[in-house]
Amino acid sequence: MSATRRSSGTRWQARVVVWCVAVGVALAGTACAGGEQYGSLAARVWTWATTTGVGQAVGTLQGDTARIDAALGAHAAPSVIRTLCAGLTVDAANAASNLPTPDPQLTTTLDAAYHAAAAAAADCYQGAGGDAALLARSAAERVRADAQLSAAVQRMSQLTGKVVPTTTTTQPGGSSGDVFGF
């Protein structure tokens, strides 16, 4: 066999290998893509909502703000209020980690809600010792966050035609005497 013939055969084999690797990489990338990247906007939003647990995240944030309001209303100790505010910070950050959504308007609304919740938590934490101005600002930010969360849930329902549940089973309730269950 001549050197020229061996060389062209080697080039052909190399091309086949490169093509096979390229196809394999493309298929692997497609297989790893989330379901929220395909289908109608409604289907993509619903898939995103159910896989990220956004309904539970919204319920958790709303529960956090309600517990902070109750603790402030009950004149709870600053350490209790700070603990609740720190929880809101963590929950807002966890919720924000699921952005973006397949819908830019929904992403903007949830991002605004999560930022408002984080700002409320920071002001609440700093004001827990009795700074009325920070506590008032935190209250306004909690109201803004709740309004944005409600708007986001409405947007998801509008897009999908389905109700996104926002209840959470991890939220303590009632007046059991537990300081976190106001």
C-alpha cells in the first residue's frame, strides 16, 4: 500500500471520528437541556414552575413575611426577629437561584419580588433592635415583595391556564406556643 493511499485513508477515518464526536456532543447537549426549553411558552413556564418548585418558594416567602409581621406585632425579642429576618434572606436567595424563567416578564416580576424580600430582610435584621425607620422601610418592602409575588403567580396562571399552588408543608402554623408559629 502506498503512503499516499494510507494518508488519505487516515484522513477519512479522522473525519469520521470527528463527525461522530460532534454528533455525540450535540446529542448529549440536547439530552441535558431542560424541558422548559421546548414547546409553547405555556408548556415551558409550567415545566419550569413544577421543576423549580416556585409555588413552594412563593409560599415560603409569604409565610416568612407573615411570621415577621406577627413577631413585630407581638413585640418579640430582637433575637427572634433577627432569626426570622435571616430566614427570609436565605429563602429569598434560594428562590432567586431558580431564575430566569422562560418568560422575561415573569423573570422581571420574580426578580423584583426576591430583591424586595432580601431588602426587607436586611432592613428588618438591622432594625430589630428598635430602629423604627428601618422597621418601617422593611414593612414597606415586605408589602412590595408580597405584591410582586402575587403578580408573578397571576402571570404564571395567565400563561399556563393552571393554578400554581403556593402552599408549603414546611411552614409552621397556628399558635402552638412556638415562637416561629405565631
